[in-house]
Amino acid sequence: MMKLILSLTLIWALSSTAGALQCQTCTDTQCSTTVLQTCSSETMCVTASIQATSSGTPAQQIFKACASSSLCPATGSQTFSANLGVSSAVASATCCNTDNCNAGTLPFPAAQTNNSLQCFTCNPATSQCTSTLQCKGVEDRCLQASVTSGSSTSPAFGCASANLCAAAASLGSLPFMQSVGTISSGPSCCGTSLCNTATTPTTAAADACCIRLGVIPLLLGLLIFIIC
């Protein structure tokens, strides 16, 4: 009986591995080489081309990997964008659900133009979040969170797209901006100008103007690149 149980367990493990999704994964930030990775629990493959800026310095990055449903709730193309003042990132991404479907590389996103939304952002030297920031393109939410990097915790305020807000709540970090740190409080995202004030109640219920996103622990196994 014990041998039968062990045999069935081995067959199940092998069949589960064989049926797992396989996705291309970049070995460096420019994706000069890739490897075919067998996903663990992820159900999607993603390919993304990222235009990032840190302290005024622009850089481009390519990302390919397995992706969870938090980042890729459905197949197809998306644009993610966030601007925290000192750093920003906009990514063109495509999600798919068949083996090796993310082998292609997307064009880098075009420059975004100003939209009608303004949000508060923080001064990294003082952690005062009273400066205003002009949002661009698909950034239709104001973001408020606390992020921890190493032993330091600081506020993160700025503009973000709604899909980035939703993914950040599940991932515990800002997609395509992971070097900013992990989210230790929030994020809270709202849809009217300057709604992300430092006095915004973080326990408020979601309504038509505000999306309240609770903290969920980091999703293991998924790392999203960001230009440091």
C-alpha cells in the first residue's frame, strides 16, 4: 500500500510539473538573453517594455517572466504608469496564457501628455507631502502609501494608473518600481485632484471617488524590475 501511495504521488508530481505553464524569463534588465522558466503557481506570462526615470535620469528596460493574476487578470495589452515625483515608470505590457507566448518584445511606450489630474507628492529630503504633481496619460488615480526599504520607511505619494493600484495591493510593491521598497501601509488610491492628502483616512471604505486597497503580503516568486 505504501509503495502504491508513493507511486501515485510521484506520478501526480510529474504530471503537475509537465502541465505547468512555461514562460520566457529575462536574465538581465535589457533582456539580452532569456531562459524558458516553468512557472510555479502563476497562470500567465508577461512581456513588458518599461520607460523609467529616477532623479531625472531616464532609462529603458525589458521584462519577461511568469505573472500572477494580480498583475495579469486577463490576457491582452495594458499600460501601467506611476509617478512619485523623484521616480516614475510607464510600462507597455502584454499578458498571455500559453507556453512561450511572451517571446516577443514590445515597443517602448511613447511619452505621455498631461491630463486633468493633479496629486500630492513627497519631498524625499523632508518627507513632507505637500508639493503638487501633474499626472500624465493613463494616470487616473492619486496614490498614497508608506514604503519600507531596508531599515527606512517613508511616504510614497503621487500619480498612478488604476491597474497599477490594483496590482500593488496584491503584490505588496509597486509594479515596475520595486526598488522604491515594499508597501508597509496602504496603498490607498483615489480619483479626484489632490485627494491623496496626508490626512486622508486610510480606513475609509471604497466609493466612486476612492479605491481603498488593503495590505496583502508580498507575492512570492514574482519580481518586477525597476531602474534604480
